[in-house]
Amino acid sequence: MQWAEQVNAVRVIGTGVMGRGIAQIAAAAGLAVELADARTEAVTSAVDQIGQMFDKLASKGRMTAEQAAAARGRLRPVDSPLAPTECDLVVEAVREDLATKRELFAELEKICPATTVFATNTSSLQVTSIATALADPSRLAGLHFFNPVPLMRLVEVIPGARTAAWLPDALVDLVRRLGHTPVRATDTPGFLVNHAGRGLVTEALQVLAEGVASTSDVDRICRDVLGLRMGPFELMDLTGLDVTHPAMESIWTGYYGDPRLRPSPITRTRLEAGLLGRKTGEGFYTYVDGVKQEDPEPQPPEAVARPVWSDSADLLDALAGAGVEVERGPEPSAGAVVLVTPHGHSAATAARSADLPVTRVCGVDPLSTEARCVLSVHPACDPEFARSAWAALAATGRAVTVVRDNPGMVAQRILAAIVNTSCFIAEQRLASPADIDTAVRIALGYPRGPLEWGQQVGPRRVLSILRALHSATGDPRYRPSRWLVERAELGLDLTETGTTPHDLLT
């Protein structure tokens, strides 16, 4: 019989929101759960709260009354984290402090059977560093759950440098027994999910720093064009900058200043000002009674109706269908608004490259959707023609966001950063392509995994966006991953590992 099937009892240490969630799913899965905390009164409160959750689930028909009663009966409060035990597994969910975790495991090793497996729910500390406190570090691994545990059905399984070879597979099986989805991650800064998430927030902050678009505009574009559930600034407000900024700095420092992970001084300043987000009532947005306050979108200004010429037949079809006069010739007439749809490049660069009249040119992001169109305006554009462009696009019934012209506009830049970050994770063998996509899709709520997403858009297209950004800005944050470059050049899917030297030996 496999170890995961033999586990009968687990001790969960720490009765905060994470510890309670872990205890809840373990008890629901049929395990006896010893609940412990340094504060005895916290244990009693946690047992009561978890019991209420089981009753609530029963009232909603998600478990029977008998199942709820049985799960509640499997919760066993204990007086101390170091009370004698014969449990098969200990899951630590105490505060994120290396010394605290090391001290706890060193003491647990003295009172637990040699067969007891230790797991840490750390989200940012290296598993290997925690394990140095143990005489036998082979028995410790990371089990990183996500909040709220019962709803976020992803768990990162993270072996340390000295974790026993059999243990990661065993923990993967146990996670499945708990009804969650396991992914394997290496013991590196940010593990898998927090590392992959840097693509969205760091690039959004860079867009804001450059004055390309406002926080509201970036969030709207991310929701309506990229299909994200929340924009990056909404997300940072929800998580809190007291959590998000230190995580960005930790991961960037852990990778010795890798430019693609570079944090922003914007969040450092806002953190010091106490603008943490929802928890303080003010962050990138203001919150009244927990409700986000957001300025209404600006409406298209009065503008002269002008014919529109574009390099995109699809865009012209949409405009013509809305009653806008369009031109379909090889070049625009003298009075036409010119709309270009560049990938990676700025509208101004695309105009000069095609020898188009720069003062009448605006850009339209080719990733624009039926919900939202993104219009870019460069410094040399005639404002009257830009207003006409805005009005023409609004006539199609779509919301229109106007941004400062730059290579990749907004959606392209953020999408390319998301894909490239996960390509680096795959390139460095920090996780398998399948686990990368699964982890990001479940834990971060993206509409698809980043490698799947990049494959859908096209590896060559993503590569061209990054190269154009790198060329235009000189910023090494845009250097493309070798994983992306090779697959674009060789015609492989981003989700494929391809042939490796190891394959020649099997």
C-alpha cells in the first residue's frame, strides 16, 4: 500500500486562515486532524469555526449532515504544538519567519516518530533553509496551499535539496486524496505560482511608470482584452502591498537582480505611505465600505467625421458595419484618418516604416476584442484626427481606451511578459510545462495557462513583440527566453519539452 493511502492522522500547526483551511479539507477527506497552536484559545475557536463551515456546506447540499458530523468529529484539539503524537504527517502553517519555523521543526523532531513526515506551508522561504534545523532533513518537504484553501484547489509540492526521493511522489498522491490538484515546483524563489505571477504585475507597473496608461485603464484592458478576472492593480489592492511588494523584492533578490523580475519604486513608495489596498481603504483605488470607487470612463469627444483607412481589413469591416466611411485602397487619401495595427512596434514606428502620414496615424491594438478597443496616440499626431479616430472606433459599440503610443501598447506587453516569464520557468526546468499551465490557470485565474496562451497567440508573434520592445527600450527585462526562441524557430509548441540528451539514454 502506498504511503498516501496509509496516512490516517495529520497534525496541523497554526490556526490562522491557512491552518484552518488545511484542517478543514483534511478532515473532510477522512483524516483525523490534530489542531494545534501556540495559543490554546485559538485552537478552540478554530475547531468551532471549521465545524460551522461543515454545517454550512451541509445546508447547501455539498455534503450530507452525516458527513458533516463525521468530519467535525475528526477534529482533535491539542494543548500544544509539541504535545506527544503518533501522527503520520505534520503540516506547519505558522508565520513566515525562518527562525520560528526552524525552531518548531527541531522540537517536533524530538517528539514525533521517525516515520512522521514534515511539511511546511511556506509561501516564500526556501524549504531547504527550513530543513537545516533537522537532524534528518530528508523527511521535510513543502506543501504550499493557497488561500482560501477549500476553494483554491492547487497545492505546490516542493522538495528541498535533501528531501527523500520517494516523498514528493507520495505527497502528490496525498494532495489528490485531499481533493486538490498537485503541481511540482523546485525550491527556488517564489516557487512556481508566485514566480509566474511576476509577469503580470511587474509589467503593469512598468506601463504605469512610463505614463502609458492609468491604473484603471490598465485594469480595464486586462479584463476586457486579455480576459483576466482582475486587473493587476485590483489584484495588488486585494492582496495588499504589504504582501505584494516584499514578495516582488524577495523573488528579484533571490534571482540576483534578474531584470525581468525587477520591482517598481511605485509600490515601495505606496507601501511606505500605508496605501496598502482594501485592508486600509485606500490603495491604487479608494474603497468605501469595501466597495471599489472608480472614475467613469471618459466618453468620446465631439469630432469631425472623417474617412478611415487601415492596414487591417477586419478593422475596416467592423467600422463599415457601424456606418463609418472607410477607404480600402492601397494608401489613404489626403483627409483620411490612418489606423495601423502593429505587433510589438509603436504606431509611430509602423507609420514611418510604411511611409504613412505620421500626423494622421493612430494605433489600434490588434488584440482588441469585441468588448474593448485600445487606441494609441503618439506625440506628433494631430489631435483632431485622433479625436476622429476615437469617435470612429466608439461607433462600433465597443469601449475605447486611449493610451500613449509605445511598443506593444498595453495588452501585448503584459501578455508577452506573462508568456516569457513562464518560458523562463520552463527553460530552467523549475516545473514541467503542464504543471506551469495548470498552476497558473488554477491559482492565478488566468483564462488559460501561459504557455498555452502563448501558443494560441503564436510563439513567433510573442517573440516579435519582445524583440521590438527590447530594441526600442534597450531594457534587458524584455530579453526573450531561449525556450521561446527555440520553439519559435523550430516550429515546436511552447508546451512541448522536445528532445533532450536524457531521451537518448532511455
